[in-house]
Amino acid sequence: MSELERADMQGILMSAYAHLPCAAYMMLRVAEPRGARAWLRTLAGGITTGGGKDEQSSVNVALTHPGLAALGVDARALATFPMAFQEGMASEKRSRVLGDTEDSAPASWRWGNAATPVHVLLMLFARDETILSAVIDAQKRGVAGSNGVEHVLTLSAGRQPDTREHFGFNDGTGQPVIAGSGRKMRQLRRTGHATEVQPGEFVLGYVNEYGVPAETPLVDATRDPGKVLRDVDLPADLLFARQGSSSGWRDLGRNGSYLVFRQLSQDVARFWQFVDAATRNGNGPGDPDARVRLAAKMVGRWPSGAPLVKSPERDDPSLAHENNFGYADTDEHGFACPIGAHIRRCNPRDSLGDDPKKARAAANRHRLLRRGRSYGDRIADPLVDDGRERGLHFICLNADIERQFEFVQQTWINNPMFGGLTGEVDPLMGTQTGRGTHTVPHDPLRTRIHGLSRFVHVKGGAYFFLPGMAALRYLASAEA
């Protein structure tokens, strides 16, 4: 497989739907498999694909492993999904990997745990709130009349006035580009840099950065008598290694992906109160400029989005979308952008190891395609807690949950030994204990910030399978 089969992909793989700024996420439960499959057949006709663009609204759908089982997918096919997806985000093992502890432990989640399981995710996008409301109402009517699926909850994503997340920093600049998607030139014009990554890092069945096809879940051919799915397009030796057979299988994953969803609340006031206290001179007044400088040292970019490696001393809005930089040649020791800063941990680029070229290639094997949206109102005064919840519906797409999302979370964000540091985790997103530290290197003296607590809390989450269109039709068929 080489050319992208866009018409068989759901649109969210090809687009972040920036032209549809209003969004909602509807969580559902399968109550009866036959009725659920009939509902899914109707839904499939209105799914937005990667082959076109709707200027008014778009709908995409994904399912958890328990959701696939409740829909009637057979145990043999379910066992071909990767273990992380089978176990689910809320399992004890995955919680340890992700650092979901204390008030972020699954037991306290609002959804996605044993108390409030989720089987189906409907992602709804619209040009304005009026259209979104109509889309939500239509989907709820379909669910209510299905006799197969039940509404669990709906999460809203507020329309924000700009591209800044709630801590106040411009977001979404450093996205990778799927090779062959035609988006390279658009990204180059916007950010000055475009990291093209092989399709198999995000789309199942295509060649990945290792030069092999990304593994896909399979279905016994006898379970697909209508030949809705294609025969598996994998080398016989790879297929045999997986299943002990090189024939008789159909490709359930082709043109699909795995979608990670985490509802993350952001404690904006606590964050800015912390940097305010850390930059005060004794009992003197607060220093707004010092607050912003320290916050930028924790994030790795200035509020405008300008990277510290390009403008280390002050914010420069002209660099708001700049993404053409590395660390190895210009900032090896982190004097501009601290080694433990959030963006440097999430994507170390060329900085880990002795060979920058190999380091960048290695980092590209852990990239994520982000599709999240903020929720809640902007805080009026970041130093004053108004008691309202706000945060990020973090959504990303990847072909290998363990090698991509979980690796970034465990090995980079929550690794206390990252990049030669000792006893530190990501100052913004890490699992902080209230005694965390953040090192800000400088020549001749470094600064160590102490007493970091957790600023981001998990409120819910799950791993979903985002099927291609053929797979969606198969899942909706009587044979599934």
C-alpha cells in the first residue's frame, strides 16, 4: 500500500477540522448488538471521510475494545488487537504506565472506568453553535430510537477566540505531516517546517518509519462471507508470525487508526500562582514579566508560540507559528529551552543521543497526530481561581498505542531521568507530587524551581479503534 485511500478513511485522519470550530463528543453504550449494528449501518452513511470536506458539519465514530465485543465481534478477531487496546486505558497496568494516580486514578474518573464504561465515541464538529446543536439533537434522536445503543454523556468543546490553550500558550504548531497527504506545502507556509512521517505511523496497514506495514487487526474470512473486507495485504512471513497461518484472514484495520482520548482539567490559577510565588523577591510585589519568563521556561515556548530556541530572551509574536528548529546545534545544554521543558519532552527532535540525525529519526517513531479541543471558558484573571472547570479534550491518533502515545507519556513526560536530568518530570503535564523540581540551566549558574504540584488532572479517558469505512460497514453487518 502506498497511495492513501482517503475515501476509505474517516476524515479526522486527514483533517483537524479547523474550519469547524465547534465540537462535541458523545459517549454511548451498546445495549443490544443487533439493534446497535442497525444503528451503526444508518450512521455509516453520514460519516465524513478523508476524501472530501463538508463546510457545515462532520461526524466520525470510534469504538473501544469492550464496545467491539458488545457489538458482536468474535473473540478470535478481538484477540488480534494490540494488548494496550485490549486492556484499556483504565486498567491497572495502563494506569501505571501513564502515571494515572491519586485524583487522576481511573476510580475517580467521570467516564471510561468500570463505573461508567464507554463503548462508542461520536465526534461531532460544526461551523457554529446553532449547527452543532442541530447535529447533537439529530444524533440523540437516532440513539433514542435505535433499541441498541444508549447515551452515556456528551462532552462539549467550547469555541475559543484564538489557538491558545487555557494556560495561555499558543498550541498546535508542531504537528507532523502524513507523507502523501498533500499537506506538506501548507505546513511549510504556516510554520516554516514540515516533518513528514510515513503513513503507517498513523494509518493501519501502511508502511511505518521502520519500513514495515503497521499491524492491523484481522477477521477470519469465514466471518466475512460478503467480502466487505479485503484480504490481508501483509507478507506471508509477517502474517504467519502473528497468526500461525498465511491465509484465510481479512483486514479489519485497513485505513483505520487508534484514537486516544483523555479529558484533562487544567488548574490554571494554581499554575500561575505557583510561577508568581516562585518569581517574587521575598514579600515584594509580583513581577508579571518574570512570571511569563518562568512559565515559558516550563513550556518551551512563549505565550505567542515563539520557541525559546529562536527567541530566548523575549516573546516575539512574529515567530508565533515557527517550527523550524532543533536543539542539538543551537541549544545542547538547554540554556534557551530547558531540557525538561514540556515541548522538549514531548518531542525531543534531534537532542537525545550523540547523533542528531539518528535522534530525529528515532523521535519520529513516537510522533502523535493531535486532534484535541479545549473546553470551558477562559479564566478572567489567571491568578484568581474562579471555581470553574476548564481544560483539554486531548485526542491523538497513532498506529501503535504502546510505541507512540504510551512511550511519550512514560519515557519522556514522566521519566525522572530524561535527557540526563535527575528526579524531574514534565513541569506542566507530569505526575507531580507537590515536591517536584524544574531545572532552568544558565551560564554560569542554573536555577532549580522547587515544589511543583500537579497542574493537569485526568477526568476520563479510553482507547478507541477508529475503523476505516469498509471496516465500519463490516462492523455494522449481520455477520460481524
